[in-house]
Amino acid sequence: MKVNSMDFDNPIGCYDAAVQELIVIDDILSAMVGVEGRHVLIKIVHGKHDDVTFQVDPSMDLALQELAKRIFPLCRSFLLINQFVESRSQFKSGLVNHAFSAALRALLIDYQAMVAQLEHQFRLGRLSLQGLWFYCQPMMGSMLALSTVIQKASENNFSGSAVLNLLQNQAKAMAGDNAVRLLLEKMTQCASNAYLSILERWVYEGVIDDPYGEFFITENKSLQKETLTQDYDAKYWRQRYSLKDGIPSFLANIAGTILTTGKYLNVMRECGHNVQVPPSENSKLMSYGSNHHYLECIKAAYKFASGELLNLIKEKYDLLGKLQSIKHYLLLDQGDFLVHFMDIARDELARKPDEVSVEKLQSLLDLALRTTAASADPFFEGVTCVVERSSLLKTLGTIKDLEVSQSSSSSSDPEEPVSITALETFSLSYKVLWPLSIVLSRKALTKYQLIFRFLFHCKHVDRQLCGAWQMHQGVRALNTRGTALSRSSLLCRSMLKFINSLLHYLTFEVIEPNWHVMYNRLQSANSIDEVIQYHDLFLDKCLRECLLLLPELLKKVERLKSMCLQYAATTQWLISSSIEIHSPEEPTDDSIRSNKAKQRKSGNVRQVLKSTTGSVAVMDSVLKFEKEFNAELQSLGSILSSSSQAEPYLAHLAQSILGVKNEKNGL
């Protein structure tokens, strides 16, 4: 905007140069503290980008105008800083802005003292305009740098860590001007004191004392520790306390450690374990600098909190004992209770899932636990039973976060069996209380249950085949060579070898070695997060090596198990259709004469092989079972062999399966 001399009461141009200089000095001294003069006007522009402009009487001597304009940036900086101090001292601006404003106010006091001294020199007639410019030089760079900072802070409405980062960046940018850099570093330190006080309470007490939301750690109070036993995603541990944007640059590399330290202290407080990092004379975080002492304090606090929580969970809450107990039941480490349970719960488990009484199963489970060696386990009362509504394959397809391998042949959704019983959907669970639920979360227990369901059904198949084998052994006294019974006996043996090889692989080549690796790692773990990591790694590895994350292989195994169950269910028909049972009152001449020796051994009931054409149907059934089983077994062996290059652990199972096949062929 063009300035006219008529805007001023008395144009300064009517005076000579010497008088003009005195008038200009007086006006500039006033402008330096934000007061308009007679021939220097101040225009403050308010808005998103606050700014200050100065207007001088155009009739002023040109040399004086030029010198005055050199001093105006200092006047402008004072006005902007002063306005920032007044606005950011308000309650809503936050602790960092409060501390920064207090430091700026102290600087402005020094600045105003300098102006007062210059004015005193002026009154004594010892100050020229050139001298005024000279004396302003030391403050010029600092005030300009600070005005740049506060303008950016005002325009972006910065608070908290954003203000600290802005100050640090500006200090780095002024590395060539040592005085300005030191001033900005001092301002950063003053502003950070309030922030470090929040940090200190967090890493020493696990408390977020952040009334203005400036801290880089946020708390989600809607997530409660009780959700760990129901929430599959375990959001409490990951999201109750979390990092947010705007981490101060001097804490960026250690932000994760800071978050974890407070989380550990919180867990202990939630347990009623009152713990606080031991104070020491050098543990205060009220300042930071190039010596990085604050980093050492944070690391020491983390080490203490981590060790205390780990000892609490291991010693007081006996984490390793609980894991061992879970292994007994959900990984079938102790099988005597399971045998007893499957005997007494046979009828209930044969029902459809929606017809099963979970309460009755629970009472039978309690009976099995109390009457077997499991009763010696101090944690056996935590075992509960669950009956799911879908098959294992379908359950695996619906659980997220499982890294299920995809293949062209298994890309479609798993098919639900037409009719399933509780034997396919039965599972155990385990009652876990805080703080062990941090490690044994809903997600971890779900993985245990998937492994249990697979093992449990394999055990069921093994029991059924053992029953079929016993029935074959009951007719060993007969000469069955070349008959359907002989062929059936060999098939039963092959099936038993298959299921036993599978169970041996699952228990002794997958679960046991991986368990020992995890257990040894847990013994040397340094933090609860390492414990969680090792435990999750164990479960994920077991899931994959147990074929539960390989749907193509799992479907083959399930198909083979289904064949085994079908065969076991028809064994009684196969045997009864192959022999005749006679009492002594109903003798048969030919058969008795040919089996006289065997009849003497059999007592009152005699078993006689049928030689009628009805045995042809039995032979056809046996051959059909044998053909389908061998085809599936060979197919599984081929897939295992081809997959063992990508998944080396499958080589052991392939060897066992191919061994079953070769032995069968040898027979």
C-alpha cells in the first residue's frame, strides 16, 4: 500500500537531517516494544498467517529510511513472539507450549531490558541511528530464528512433540550460527522439561499423566484385561497402550522401549503388585542433551520393569507350570485320563454336536481327571470341555491370521461333512486368569484347541481300529488263509500302521522337539514379550508341521481317517458274514468232522467258516476298502514326497507313510 505524507500529522521531511534522526530513533525505540511512533506506523494483520508491517513517513530522509528498515525485522520479531506468548499461555495450549512460552517470556524480559538501556543512552544524547543498528545486532539473529519457529507453530497449531521437533530442526538449521543454535537448544530444553516429566512418570510408574494429550503414547480405556480370554486378536496387549504419531525426534529410536516399560509396570499394578523403578540421584529425566544420559535412564527402567514382571509371572503365577499342565491335556501328553474319558463318554460323543449336553460331558471329564493320574496335577481343575459346531477343516478356514497355504487343488472352501458327531467337534479348553492371559490369550488357546482336535480324532480312529483288530484276533483259531478275513486282517493292520505312524509323527517328531526348544527358550527369556514371541512361534510351528496349515495334505489325511472309521464300523459285519456260530445242540456233520480239534478248544460255542457264495460280497467289500485306502495312501505319500523339498519336516512323515505302503505291498 502506498503511503502518503498526509497520513502523518507533521511530515518529518520539514525538519533537517539531524532532527529527523532524533525523531526516528525515538519512534524506533517505541516500535521495538510494539508502540507506534509519530512517523513509524505498525500494521498488524491477523488471520491464519499473522504478520506485522511497518510504514514510515515517505518524506523522511532516504538514508534514515534505509537504516530504519534494517531494524524493523527485530521489531516485527518482538511483536510476533509477544503475541505467541500471550496466546500460548492459555490453559488449552498444553504443557509444552506453556513451558516454551515461559522461556520466551524470560527472553523478552532480557530484550526489553536491552531496549531500556538503549533508550537511556538516547536520553543522554549518546545514541545515533547507526549505533542503534549496531547494538541490535546480537539479538537480531536470535529473534528472527525464534519468530520463524513461532510462526510455523502458530500456522500449524503445533503442540507437544511437534513443538519440540520444530525447535530441534530449527537448531540444526542454524548450525552455522553458534549463538542462535545454543539459544534454540536452550529453548528446546526448557520446552521439553514438561514433556520429560510426563515421560518420567510413565517409565518409572507406568502412569500416563497427560492432561492435554501431548504424550506419544495413548491409552484406550475401553479395552479391559478381561477381554484377553475372549478376544481372539488380543487387542488389550497390543492396543491398550500404543504409539501415536508425533514422537519427539530425540526419542524416536527408543519409543518402543518406552512403550514396553510402562506396559510392564501397568501389568504389575493390575496384579496388585505395587512396584516402582528404584529412584537414584541420576535417574531424573528432567533434561536431555548430547550426553544421552536420558537414554541410559530409560534403558535402566526397562531392564528393571522387564525383570520384575518376568519374575512375577514365572514365580508367583507359575507360567511354566501352567504351560506344562496345558501340554498334559491339550497336547495329550498324559493319555490315561483321555482313555478313561473316551470310554465313559462314548455314547454322548456319538451324538450330533447340537444334541450333546456339554454339562454332562464336563462332569464325565471331571470324573476322568479325578480318577486318573491327572488328579496329581495341581492345575487340572482349569480344564474344561467345548463342543464346536463345525468340522476341523471348516474351522481352520474361518480363523483369520492363520497362514494357511494355498494351492490350486484346495482353493475352494472346505466342504462340511454331511453328518458329523461330537467326536469331530469335541475340544478341551483351559481357564486362564490375568496376568497369564497375556501369554495364554484366546488366540493361543484356539491354536492349542486346533491341535487337540486333530490329535483327539486321530486317537479315536486308533481306538476304533484297535477294536477291529481285536475282533480279527478273536477268529485267529480258524484257518482263514486265502479268505476275505485274511485280506481284511491285513488291511486292518495297514490302517493301524498308518494311524500309528501319523500319531508318532505328530507327538514325537513335531510336538515334543518343538516343546523342548520353546521350554529352553522360555527359561532364558529376558522379557514377557520374548515369552509371547517364543510361545507363539511354538504354536505356529506345531500347526504347520501338524499339517493344519496345509489344507491339501490335511484333506488327504482326513479322507484316510474317514476310510479307517468306515472300515472299523463294518468289521463286525465282515466277520459275522464270514463265519457261522453253532451251539452243541445244532451240530453240522461235515463242518464238525473237519474242525473237531478246534471245536474241543471252543467250548460250548463253535465258529465255523462259511463256504457259501455269501462270502463273495464280503471279499468284494474288503477289496473295495483296500483299493480305495491304498490309492489315497499312495496319493498322500506322493504329495508328501513332492512337498518335502519346500517343507523339509514332511520328509519324516513321508518316510513313515511310504513305509506303510511298501509294507502293505510286501504283504
